[in-house]
Amino acid sequence: MKRSFALLRRLAPLAAALPGIMLAAPALAGVTVSTQMQDRDVARMVSLGGSCNRCELSGRDLSGATFTGASFTNATLVGATLRGAELIGSNFAGADFSRADMRGVEMVGANFTSAVFTSANMTGAEATGANLVGANFQSANLSSAELNGANFNRAVLTRANLSNSEMFGSTLANVSAVGADFSNAEIDASNLSNGVFDNAKFNNASLDSARLSGGSFNRANFSGASMRRTDIRGVDLSSARGLNQDQVEEACGDSATRLPGGLTVHSCSGSSSSRIRVIRTPPAPPVPPAPPIPPRQRNLVIASGD
């Protein structure tokens, strides 16, 4: 009995963080919450949906929780444990995940515009197609994360660890990524234009067909990086480290590209305004409809007797 009362006392702050759930308030319509005791100290929240904007969930253990189509805008989850949680198709714009444990979290197709992930541990996170515009990932750990097609436009990635991450076709335009670590990352076909990548590490990263134009790469390290058809037109790489002629030979520069001493810029074939040709194939002709099937022939047999 004492243990039951103790559990109720632990659940009380969580209930306070989700006001109106039992009152069916319009702002929380459709919220469903299931809990089970994970250990003697923590009540585990298993499923959340509906709307709980500005919720206070700091320090909560939400391991394995499922947020499906939920709205938790401007919620506070500082230091919360969301390891293995699913935040699929949900809206966490402006939410604060500072110092949160988000290892292995799924953020596919979710909205995290202007969210804060300062010093969060997001190792192995999956954020394919996530909206991370203006989010703050300062000193966050996103190593080995799947970030294909994610939108980091105007995000803060200062000293963030993105080593071994997959970022194919991602948007990293206008980011502040001073001192960020992209070592061994796959950044193919991504847009890094107008970003600040001073002192960033691109060691052994793949930047094939990526766009670096307009970016700042003072003392960035490109040792062993793959740069096949990487757009470096107009980019100042004069203080970049680890670049060699073989890399530059595969990249696409122009007369405005600045390189370390002894390296020669290579211009890709095609016009200066468009180095990549997009070949559009005409649509296949429509398949004519099949002719109608003729009705089955029926033979009428008439038997006559004497």
C-alpha cells in the first residue's frame, strides 16, 4: 500500500505537466496517455498524442515513448530521457531538449523549427526529412545519425558532432557550424551554401556533388574527403587544410575559387551558370486500352429423335 501511494506521488508532477487531460479541454483534445512502472523511481510514459503545448517535462523518463501526430510546441524537456522514443510526424517547434538523452530517437517527418538541442545526446538518431530550420544543436552529439533530406537551414551546429552521419540531400545552407565535426559523414548532394564552417572537420567525408558556394571554410580540414563534382565556385579555400590537387581536380571551381598555394582550380564542363546537366526523359506514351474481349461463342445443340 505504501508503494502505491509513493507511485501516485511520483505521477502527480507528470499529471500536472499535462493539464486538462481528464477534463477534455479543447487544447488537449484527443490526448491519450498510458503509463507503466519502469522501476521504483520512474513512471514511464508510453504513448502520447493530441496537443500539450508548453508542457513541462524536464527530467522525465520517456524512454521508448511514442509521439504520433502530437503537438508539443514550446514544450520543455531539459534533461529528459527519450532514448528510443518515436516522435514521428509530430510538432515540437520551439521545444527545449537541452542535455536530453535522445539516443536512437526517431524524428522522421517531424517539425523542430527553432527547437533547442544544446548538448543533447542524439547518437544514432533518425531524422530523415525532418524540419530542423533554425534549431540549435550547439555541442550536440549527432554521430552516426540518419539525417538524409533533413532541413538544417539557419541551424546552429557550433561544435556539434556529426561524424559518421548520413546527410544525403540535406540542407545545410546558412548554418553556423564553427568547429563542427563531419568526419566520415556522407554529405553527398547536400547544400552547404552560405554556411560558416570555420575550423570544421571534413576528414574522410563524402562531399560528392555537394554545393559549397558562398560558404566560409577558414582552416576547415578536408583531409581524405571525396569531392567529386563538388561545387566550390567562388569559395575561398586558401586557408583550408588537407586539400590536395587530386581532390581539387575532381571538384568544380572557377576563376573566383581561391585555393592553398600550389593547387590549381578545375572547371567542370558546361556553362559557368550550370555545371550539372539535368536530362529529362519524355514521358512514356500511354498504353492503348486492350480491345474488348468478344463474348464466348456458344454452340446450341438440338437433339431430335424419331
